[in-house]
Amino acid sequence: MTAIQVRGTGASSALAYPDCLNRSPWIAQLATDGPPQPLDADATADVAVVGAGIAGIATAFFVLRATTGSVMLIERDRVARGATGRNAGQLTTYFERPLSAIADQFGWELAGDAQRGIEDANDLLDLMVSESAARVRVERFTGHMGMFNRHHLEVHLRCLLIREQAGLPPQTCVISEEAEFLTELPAEFSGLYSVVPQSQVRELLEVDDDRYRAVLSARAGCASSCMLCQEVLGHLQRKYGGRFVYADCTNVERVVVGDDRATVHARRHRVTAGHVVLCTNGFVDHLVEDPAGSPIRIAADQQITGRVAYMAGLIEDKLRAPAAISYIRNTTIGGVTPYVYITRRTYDRAADTVTLTCMGGPEYPFHDPVYEREAAFPGDLLQTIDEEVRPFAQPSRPPGRLYDFQWHGLMGYNDSGLRVVGAHPRHQRVLYNLGCNGVGFLPSIYGGHRLAQLLAGHEVAASVFDPR
């Protein structure tokens, strides 16, 4: 997803939004954390995990299950208060790049294995929920993506060819019988789509906009990774108290990686570990270096940079079926106009259960030294969402009305469009599980499981996610 370039669209000042409180619906659901537990002495562990968002929690969960070693989980704030608490909460299995482009770079076998791994993370999520007895609501359904030209179709039909070649479950593509480009599609794609009335396209996308001529449908879902983290953390503390330690309100300043150990420097204390796993999105203010002080980095296209995503949500008292729908808006995939997305899910509050409809699209590269997580939500961006995304999510809602939630979060992206999961090729004591790339939290869970297999000594095949 690329950044919306226009901040506001020149609407009447009478409908302009003021800057608003940054309020996430997921953090609003959390239970009280209890007193802080900062690191207050030097410590040792077999594995030190830095970051207690969904990537760090999943990594700790699966390492504790797969090994008999000790784990220390270190968090600079409180559990799940970073990107995990300020995201869209989607269970999606696509990549930031088309699967066909990944196959062009790595071959269809590795591309297919990567896709299968992310899709199998649905089962890993269910395992985490079941074993921790988490009360988090997980909803699954078929999600839809709207397309309007031949280019969109050919890119995604090529992806379906890769899925077929790799033996992955099929996805559904329908094209309107009124599509102007229907007769122009190459014959190689003929068995990958069905031709349907335009009314079916409108029904799937929940719009009256006949610009959209085709729909790709795939398994999707919604859940709060934020609540999941808090509940799984409690489970780990109860079940593995003898070999699991959690330290929050503990900022990591430096990680020194040697041949036989790694040392985490935090709050004037040291944690000496056999391995350290970075689950931090990769751009927070700590250094990773060897004992001589030389920086340890991964390949340039894998290095993580920040992007701030902006979302808004509205409560509807009437319970509606959960949904996830995205709408391509650029003519060429990868262009400057992003898709917009909506999600609709059941939302549990203390006194009742309602429908929460969320919408997003605006994202901006982040270059400042410090990201202020509690900074106000800019009124002009809420105006942009209301004008450009709300008509997809709830066209009957009058413009300019206040939202129940509006939130922003700093997400980790890289130029490769692929998560980084594995050990550094030259410094095996440091491992990575980072880079959300705006595609939901299932890849974080997949990454935690893959790292656990590595740390348990199992043979793990090469992957497109390997650090370079």
C-alpha cells in the first residue's frame, strides 16, 4: 500500500474535522495491566526476545513449547501497545508484492512454500487461542478485493497460476460479463475465473460503483492481536513460570552479538543470552553490533523503515456479518494511489456486543527521530478518510459525523515486501521476526513458529523470508 498524497480534499470548512484523540478500539478492550515489571538486575536466559507485540509473544509462545530452555521477553512499554495495538486486526494471507513477482525472484516452489506457511498460520493462531484459553474473538469468512481493469486481472490471475502450480487451495475470481476487457484476457487464464452478471460484482463488494468489474475472493478474518497478546502473556507466566521472565517498561539500548552469546543492554543492566530475537519492527532506538562495535545489518531491501497508518472506526448497534473488502484505486498496481479497505467485525464491550466497522487507506513514510504514539489524530486525515473511504464502508452515513475511534500506528515496512524471519547469515546468535508490511498479523505468528523450530534444532528449509 502506498501513501495517499493528498491531505484533505477542499471540502466545506463546516464539515472539517478537528484534531482528535488517538484512540484504538483494540487497546480500549484490554484488561488492566497491573504494576510495571521493569528489569531491575542483570539476568541470563537461553533466548531473549525483544518486543512484546504479536511477533514477540508468538515467538516466546512457540519457543517455550518447542524447547526446554529459558526465555526472557523484554518490552519497552506495556504488552501490545505498539503496532499490535494500533493496526487493522485482519487475518489476511497476501503479501505486499504479488505472489507472481515473488515467484519471478525466488522460483515458484519457494514462493508457494511461503504462501502455504502464511496460510497455515491460521492453524497456529487457533493453537495459541486454544492452549492459552484466550477469550479473544476470532471471526473467519471470505474476503473480497475489487478490480477494475485488465492489468489488475492479469497480475492476480498470474498469482492464481502460481497457486495452482504449488498445489495451494484455489481462490475464486469472478469477472463481470460487462467488463470491457473480458475478451482481451490471455487464454492461459481461461480456467481461473468465472463470468458473472455485474450485479454479483456489486453484491460482493457492497457498492453500487460499476467501475469495478472483477472480484478476487479468498479466506480472510478479523481478530484483535492486541487482546490475544495480553491473554497469551498471562498464560505463559502461569504455565512456564520456572523458565519464563517478562520485563516491561524496559527500553533496550544496545544488543552486542558475539560468537557464543548475545548481550542485551537495558536500564543499566545486562541480559546475557544464547540467542536474541528482535521482534521490534526493526527501527526503534537501539543498536545491534558485534563486540568490536561494528553494526550488524541485514540486506538493504530487508531493512525496516517506519510508515504511519491511519484508521477510523464506527460503532453500529445492529449486528452485521463480519467482512473484509479492499478496493484497488490505482490504474497500475504499485502506483501512487493506494487501495482502501474496510473491515466489519463483532466487537465486545463491557456492557454489550456491537458491530465495529473500520476503514483505512492513508499511510505516510515516517522519518522523524521519535514517533509520538499518543499524538492527536490529524483532523485533515480524518477528513480524507471520511471523504475517500467512508463511502465504501457505509455510504448511507452522512459526511462529517464524528467517529467512535480514530487511531494511528507506526508499522514496519521494507522494500522487499517480505517479512524477515530467521538467523542473521553471519551472526547466528541474532534472529529476526519483523516487518509487517501492512498485511495483517498472521505472518508474525508464522515467524514465531519458524524461529522456534530453528532454536529447537530442527532442520528448516530455505525460505524467501531468510535474512540476507
